[in-house]
Amino acid sequence: MGKPMTAAEQHIALSSAVHLLGIGLPELWLEYFAMGGNLELFDLEAYIYAIATLPPMDRAVLEQVIWELDPAIFDLAFNAPEAF
């Protein structure tokens, strides 16, 4: 792994992964909430569409959710920039 991602890079990776997964936001929120996330669906949707930011802890929970749903898409979204 390279250097840690900035919040902006992490947002691009997370929103890209969500779109690649093809998961609905209510289902994503339910997975996020079940894993310990405490934001509302509205907040998560605003983050995915770049209207708002999330605290680092909530971004970490969302990363974990995406990894658990599909590790291949997680790797593609989070490690693809390193290949270039």
C-alpha cells in the first residue's frame, strides 16, 4: 500500500465503489448501520453524491461495509489508482 488517502480521494473511492456495487442507498445504509454507523440515510446519501462530508470514523465503517459486500470491487476502487 502507498500513502494514506486524503478525505477527497477516499470519497472518490467510496462513491465509485457504491456505484460499481449497484446497491441501493437504503440497503447500503442498513449494512452501514448494522456495522455501527450512526448517521441517517440522508447523511449517507449526501456524502455519496458529494453534497456533504463524513467524519473519519463513518468513512471507515463505510469502507468496511463495501469490503464485506464485495472485496473485488473494494480492491478495484481503493487500489486501482496505484496501478497507474
